[in-house]
Amino acid sequence: MFKTSLKNWFEYLIGPEFWSAISQTTLKIILIIVMAWLVIKIGKKIINHIFNRKFRSTLNLPENREETIRILLQSILKYSVSFIAIVMILESMNIRISALLAGAGIAGLAIGFGAQSLVKDIISGFFIIFEKQFSVDDYVFIADVEGTVEEIGLRTTKVKGWTGELNVIPNGNITQVINYSVHNGLSVVDIHLPHETDIETIEEHINNILLEIPSKYKFIVDTPVIHGVQNLEYSTYVIRIIANTAPVYQWAGERAIRKEVQDQLYKEGINIPLQKFVVYSKDKFKNVTNDMM
């Protein structure tokens, strides 16, 4: 009986019915994969076309916000079409989806506690996107990482550091966001000057320098302002200068103000003091001590 059943199975495997079914199933799978690929490719082109420059005036959204939504829609399209394609492939292989879904429900209860972090990441991603906490190309400080946002997904956010490294951060780990790209920056510069110089004269010289800075540096949005003497130190006093800059340009503004003030004061013969140290050699110190005795 065993030999008979084995013979029947062998005849079925080499028979035309088996290979015809295999060919039909393989052809269906190939067609499903090709159709899914085409839908994803065409869908991405449609999304890119919608967010093209021609349509930005009608959408009335900031460019970085449009880029965030565009990437998100492409991700949703890719995952949705891929899921539907997998379901169709399983059905073409005569695998019961209802049984798999029931088994997935039971397995979901078992792995639910282990997937808490994944659910947390996805929920956090929704809130980040729809609350507009930050967008693509924003300069941010999140999860101890500072840099430019490259991509925002439902599960992770990619931030490129200013030295070039790419940081992939789970959205669930983002508990606090510092977004430098929302409002204008503030450049704060302290200038150390010797006590021998007259404060009013120095402030007049510096004011003349500051009046020309906005025309030289477009990212400084208005004329920097002197806020007076900030501090008195042993050999110097400190004058503080504050300027409004374009978002993320506060550091560049500080460098520009320091450069201009230093160059112009030096040309006018006013030197910014350096720290001075008096160093005695061991032998010289002994000679000074003997003379005093």
C-alpha cells in the first residue's frame, strides 16, 4: 500500500496537472509583484508631481513641511501596496488568510508586550508629524543629537550631524525637542576691552562698525545693538552686543560680529587685551628673595 501511494505521488509530481498548477501560480505571483512595483512607482511619481513647484502655491505649505508630508505619503503607499501584494500572493498559493489572521491574533497577544516599544515609536511619529514639532531640513536638538533632519518616518527620525554622521533615532525616544529653525536666532557677543579706554569713545566706534554689518551679512536681519557694560574684570571690562539673525544663523552672526569688531578696532589702534602672565624662574625667584632679606 505504501509503494502504491508513493507511486501515485510520483506520477502526480511528473504529471501535467501539477506542473500546470505550478506554472499558473508562478505566473500569478510574477504578475502581482510586477503590478505592485508599477503601482508603487506610478504612485510615487504622482505624489512627487503633486508636490512639484507648480502646485506649491495652491497647497500653501512651507517647503520643508511639504517634503515631510511627501516622504510620509510615499512610505504609506509602499507599505500598503506591499501588504496587499503579500496577501494576494498567499491567496494565489491557496493559503487561507483567515486562518493566518486568527493565528496572528493569538500570536499578537503573546508578543504584544514585546512590541510596546514599536507601538510607542509609531504613535510618537504620528504626533511629531501632525503637531508639526519639526520638519525635514529643520536644525534640531533631540535625544542628545544635534543636526539637520533628513527624514521623518512613522517609526524613526534621521538626523544628520553637522560633522556628517547620520543618526537614526526611534520616535519613542524623542521626549524633548529644541527646534532652531522656527524663530530668528540671537547672536550674543562679549567684547573685552582694557580699562584705560574710554567707554563712550569705544561704544561710538563699535556703533559705527555695527551699522555696516547688515549690508555685509544678509543673515543678520537688523543692526546689532550694544547693551552696555556687561561685566568688570581685573584688567578689562566687557561690552555685550546682541543681534537678530535668520534661523540657525546665530552662530554665524557671532563669528561675523567678532571679526568685524576686531578688524576695525585694530585698524583704529584699539587693541583687545590678552591675558598676561608673569613667570619667574627658580633661580631668579631666589635672587629676588635674597635681595628682599
